[in-house]
Amino acid sequence: MALPGSLALVFLTFSLIPGWWHLRLLERTRPAGKTGGLNELLQVLAVGLATTGSAILVLILLPKGWPNDWLADPAALFKGGNAYAQANLRRVAVTAAAVLALACVIAILLYYVRSVGSQRGFKQLGDPWVYSLGNWPKDKVPYIAIELTDGRQIEGVLHTYSTDNGSSKPDIALKDCIRITPKDEDEPIRTLHDIVVVPGDQIVLVSLRILSSDSTRSSG
């Protein structure tokens, strides 16, 4: 009797997990791409079926009767079908978990093999503004310098920003010791404003320094 359809569906579903994990690991070694949804799904499925199939093969090749106490007998499962699965539900469940765990291990090993010599640090998911402006140590503050389209430069501590303004650049709000340097001048002018919001369409360049909160207060 063939493998029960319900178990085949479980193994197919499980195969998506190591496939997805493998592709997420690869994103650490390559820049952002524009892979379509269907193409990415096919990649996940291909890698998942390969790793899950390898895991099943490893379990099938285990010596007969080992480990007999907690894994299902592959030959008996294929022969008995649903009847064997219902009579040995615990073993079948443990076998499915073992296949998933082993497939994930194979996916990780495959990632290390494919990533040999590759650079680390690429972040494909998410917005680059979020990764650039949204990460800093708890005892530090992000000090932002923004160059505007009219040539002025505005500096201050990052207050907040938004990437859902319909522009490729976020609206950025600055606070604490806000300074404005006029065009073609070197000395910044300290303003009395507590918060300044810079529209994204007025931004030419954004630079960031991570400073201690004490240094920004003392400089004001």
C-alpha cells in the first residue's frame, strides 16, 4: 500500500520549512534581489523537497530495527499504510519530527557549503532606511545630518521617521540641539526649535553618527 495521503501531505508541508530557512540564511550572503513570488516558492519547494527527501533516505538506510523503540518502520509504514499509522501514531509522529529536524540540519549544512567565500551582512528583507536608522545601542543616540535640496544642512538627534509617505525617502523628524547650516557656509546655527520635520522629497543626503546621549546634551 502506498504511503498514506495525509502523511505525504505532512511531509510535503514539512519540506517547506527547511527550504524557507535555507533561503533566509542565504540572504545573509547576497544583496537584495527582485525574485518573484512564484519563483521564490519554487525555490523553497525545490530545496525543501531535496533536504526532506535526503532526511527520509537517511532514516530508511538506518540499520533494521534501530532505533526500534521510537521510530516508525519505513517498510511497514509503506506496506501497512493508514492501518500502520493509526496503530503506531506515536512512532509516526516522532519520525515526522525527526525528518523535519534532520532536513533543517541538512539545509543549514547546504547553506554553509554554498556560502563559502561569500560576504556576510546583506539584509534582503525590510527597508534599507529601517536597517540604517533603526539600529543603535541602548546607551547611544543617532545623530543625523541631512542635506536638503536647497543646499542647507540640518543636524539633530533622530526623533522618528516614516517610510510610508509615498516617496522613496522617509520624512525624518529631528530633536535636541537642532542646527542648520546655510548653503555655502561652514558654521551651523543653533535653533530654538524642539523638533523639526524634514519632508522626504527635500532630502538629498542623510549621514548618521552614533553618539552618547551625554555628548549631544553637552554640545547644546
